[in-house]
Amino acid sequence: MLPLTSGLGDRRRGGWLGVALALLACTGTAWAEDGYALWMRYVPVDATSAGGYRAHAQEIVAPDRTATQRVAREELERGLAGLLGVTPRLRTTLGDGGAFVLGTPQSSPWVAPFRRDLQALGDQGYLLRSARIGERDVIVVAARDDVGVLYGVFHLLRLMQTGASLDRLEVRESPAIARRVLNHWDNLDGYVERGYAGGSLWDWHTLPDWQDPRYIDYARANASLGINGSVLNNVNANALSLSPDYLRKAATLADVFRPYGIRVYLSARFSAPIEIGGLATADPLDPDVQRWWRKKADEIYALIPDFGGFLVKANSEGQPGPQDYGRSHADGANLLADALAPHGGVVMWRAFVYAHDVPEDRAKQAYNEFVGLDGAFRRNVLLQVKNGPIDFQPREPFHPLFGAMPRTPLMMEFQITKEYLGFATHLVYLGPLYEEVLHADTHARGPGSTVARVIDGSLDGHALSGIAGVANIGDDRTWSGSHFDQANWYAFGRLAWNPRQSGRDIAADWVAMTFSRDPDVVAPVVDMMMASREAAVDYMTPLGLHHVMARGHHYGPGPWVDGGPRADWTSVYYHRADRDGIGFDRTSHGSDAVAQYAPAMAREFDDVDRVPESLLLWFHHVPWEHRMASGRPLWDELVHRYTRGVRSVEAMQATWDRLQGRVDAERHRHVAAFLRIQRNEAQWWRDASVAYFQSLNGRALPAGETPPAHPLAYYESLQFPFAPGDGR
């Protein structure tokens, strides 16, 4: 396995590459793998594929005048060394052998003839084409800018890693969404809120003087997916992140990331003018506050000329915001947008809000607060909306704001870190979840008004577009806390580039690059991954149940959670189970949350006979004897789903066990151990939930179902004071 770490060695020709090739010659793929290399392992391909690729691998013809041009050349050189065991000549002019030709029409005379082909691809798009230049057969990687060329190099390497033919190559790619951003919920003290992969990747203490080589590897991994932005700090922001000392640290990271096309963003604390500016107020209409933010923006851009902008969480979960001064969310967002506008920055204003008073239905709040502000935001404001109306649950309907604010660019917020899905130890591939939401039809402008078309701007004609993923990255050697959680980072990046891709196809690429190109490995592992999200829904929140996790840390089941400072921080608020039935009535006869959707969707969700069974208990309170599509009464179906979830994990275990010897021993052992944890915790979820709901309805278990292993009191007594990722 080629080491991923860049450092300085791989910038000296003959040093790093020579060592790497010698190791490959001696060991092949026998090195123990720890997951650090992610999907960029670049292990040798089979002899048949290698022969076809080597014909083009005699030379890399590419400019080297900019940092991005150099990292594109080096990445291709690294990939070819690992995949083919060759060291191609690096040239800026075309020689006499087969070649990979990289560049833009401005940087390369060999790419200039493709100028017209590139016009339709826009900035950051790229062309991969097999061509003939003079008497030479070449593979061209062309783009309008250097970052597009880098993206094209990674795509080319992906084709080679997965065994695709380069004959008659013709690939045209351009991103559907402009801002493709990771949100790091990292605190300045190194703690990661809802992080399950160790501490923060950013060592704020040693920045700016020490630049950990891992920062480069982070940038490479993101560039390989087309991710072009990184919010460095937690949305529950500390105002110190905007102080001069921390801005210099952020500027150092921006310098590292810049060659890879990644802009730095910061979460801004709305009360910063008070906390670090010495003002008496943070009122967005106060001239002194406006002046303070303009000066702060000038200060930031002097250090980071390509700074992306601010992410803001305001007036939610105790965070300060414009409503503290009787102002609207638009007033707050526009204050910052005006400060950033002269520099080209944007504001990503989060729509995850809820009032101090407990609402009738928490699911309605964001819509109620924001829909009336449509058209009130500045042109450089994106409203960042979670995929569902509650909070990253295993399954939610799409958020009703999608399609409801046609004059405001809406930005998707997905969670990559698995706060409600078993943390890092449960194998839950999120590609199907992302795909389900992106392909959901809002019907805002009739059939075909998908969520993907809302966020890419095509539905309402917005040029500004964005998508964010709450990162699952930490300082763990695997980056994400487990080998399979890497796939969620990967799937987010691929779908951020093109939200119409198939989650299954993305999984197949990831498996081939991460574990093995052997079809007898790829097929069963992809099947495991594609079934894993539904398995988790079954053993955690079947049939539309939601927010039934333990209080605070969200680790494990807690359907009995009641009391405390807010009703909508409890499980009983959401499931509303009693002797007669279960579910939250959001129909026209209940909270009427269905009315926040377009009429076609409202009618479907409102009708107990038409609503998808997967969302039944989200929208309806139904009797335990309600007849399901299976013919079972609801109670029997609920228990069946819980049990089915456990059996699905057992099937995943069996599949993985059969792959022993086909996957390297170190990673196979690690995954097998985590699957054992998942199986035990799936059983825990099933038994605790069944015991609780049975205590309310007094019904017998369906025939053939095993009773919970312990009485309800046992499950209720379990405590986890040091569960990872809980907020401080």
C-alpha cells in the first residue's frame, strides 16, 4: 500500500517514488492496512489492465507554473507509480511516447484545440478524452481552470482504480452545485461535537507555525471528490475564532488547502462584536455593529483573499442572534452579507431553529420562521436547511422549506457523522439516505420538482447554490472512526458534485478502491452497504418513529425519555404512544404540518391509506390494531420490523465472515469486531423498544417473537455518562 501522507519526501523526484516502488516490488499488497489511505490506495492493478494503461504512461505532459498544476502532476505521478509500478517522465512539452496530457487552453498548447469543448463545462468542469496528437496516442485531461484539471486527474485515477477501459475515453463532467462544503463541528479546544473519530484534525495550538502533513492529505481526499469548501469550526461558535490570532491560524490552513481548490469558511458567533469587539450590542441595525463586521471582513480578506464566508447558527439552542434585538433572521443574515459582499463572500444561514417556548409541533418551526422571509435576503445569502424537519433522524420526510422559498437559494445540510445512526461502530451507509432525499419530489412546480433541483438552483433559476455535510472526520487513523464510515464522506462528496448519481454505483466504486476490485468482494459488500440504512431504521425507528434516542448523547434507545426543561427534547413528545395507539398526528386533523408541503404531497401525507408506511407514524397517530400492507396489525408489524433489523445485521455479519481471506486481515478483523458491536446494540434497541411499548399497550408479542432479554426497568437504568460526541 502506498502511504497517503504527502509531506516533503514525495516532492523530491526519485526519493519518495523510488522508496514506494521498491516497497511495492517487495511486498505487493501484503502491507497491513489501517485505513489511512482512504479510497486513494493506488494498489497495483491486474496485468491485463496494466498493459492497457501503460501505453499512455510513458510521459506526463503538464505545466508546472502554479501550485495547483504541480499537485495535479504529482497526484497522477503518485497514482501511476502505485497502480502500474512505473515512473513516467514529467515534461512540459510533448515527447515521443504515449502520454497523459494535462492542462487548460491557456497553460498548454496541446490542450488549446479543445477550447470549444470546454466552454459548456464551466469553471471546475473537465474533459477526459483519448486523442491523437501528431503521431502519438494520448489521454487528455483538460479544463478551463487548474482546479478542474486536478478534478479530472482524480477521475482518471478512479477509472484506473476500478478497472475501467481507457480506450475511446470520452468523459465530460461539471459540478451541479457550486459550493460543496464540509461543516466541521470542531471546537477550539480540540473537541468535536457529535464527533466519533477522536479529536479535531486541526491542532490550533501549534498553528500557524506547524503545518501537519495530514492537512495536505485531508485536502487531497476532498479534492478527489470535488469538495471545495471547509468550515473549520463548530456552528456553536466561539467568538475567539474571529480574533486576530485564530484568523492567522485559519489563514495557514487556507494556504495549505488553496492548491486543492478548497476555500476556508468560518462559523461566526453573532455576538462577537460584544465578546471580542467591546461593543455594548450586536443589534444588526446598529451602525457601530455594521461597521465592526465590515472591518472584520476586511481583516479576514487581508489574510485569506479567497475566504469563502460565514456559516451562522443563530437563535437556536441558546445561540445569540438577531431575534435577541427584535430583528428577523433576514436582518441578521444581511448584516453579515453586506460586510462580505465587496469581497465575494457568502453567508450560509442555518434554518435549524426553534423557539424558547415549546411549539405545538417542533417539525413546523423552521418553515413558520423562514417562509415569510422569502425574497428578503441579500443575493449572497444561502439558507442552509437540514434534510428533514426535525434533526438528522434515521428517516425523515424531506424538509417542507424545499420548494417553498423560490426567491431564496436553499442549501442542503446533510449529516455525515452518524449522531443518530450508531456513531462510528454501526455500519450504516448513507448513500441511500442522501439519494432518497435528493430524489424526493416536492411538487412545488409540478411533478419533477425534486429536492436536487431546488438546491442546484435549476428549479428557480438561482446561480448561487450549495450543499453541506457535517463532517465525520477526526484524528483517528481511519479518519472517520471506522473503515465503512469513510464511505459516507465519499458518498457525500460524489453526490455533492452530481446529486443525480446512484448511491449503489458510488458504493461500488468505493469498495473497489477501498477493499478490492474482485467482483466476488465488490458485489456482496455493496449489497451489505445498500441494505444497511434500512436495517438501522428497522432496529431503531421503524415505520416513521423518530427522536426516540437516549437524552443528550443520543446513544442507544430511550423511548421512555420524559420531563426535563423542554417537552420537545423528550421521546414521548414525538412518539405519543399510549394504550390505544402510537404516532404524531401531523394531519389536517392534528398539527397540520402536512399543510407546509405542496398540495400533492400534503394530500398524500394526510391520507392514512396513501402515506408511505415508512412515514406512517411521522404523520399519523394510529391504533395498535391498524391493518398494515403485510396484513399484520400495527403492533405485530412494529415488532416484526425491530426483529428484522437485528436479522439484517446478522446477515451482514455472515457476508463479512465469508470474505475472510479476500480482505486484508487487519481491516477484516476491525470491521468484524464493529459488526459484533452493532449486532448486540441492534438487539438492545429491539428489546428495549419492544419492552417499553408493550408496557403501554399491554399486548402479547406476536407468535414466534422472542421476549426482551431483560425487564423494562433494566433498560431504563442504563447510564452512559461518557458517551462520545455529546456537547460540552
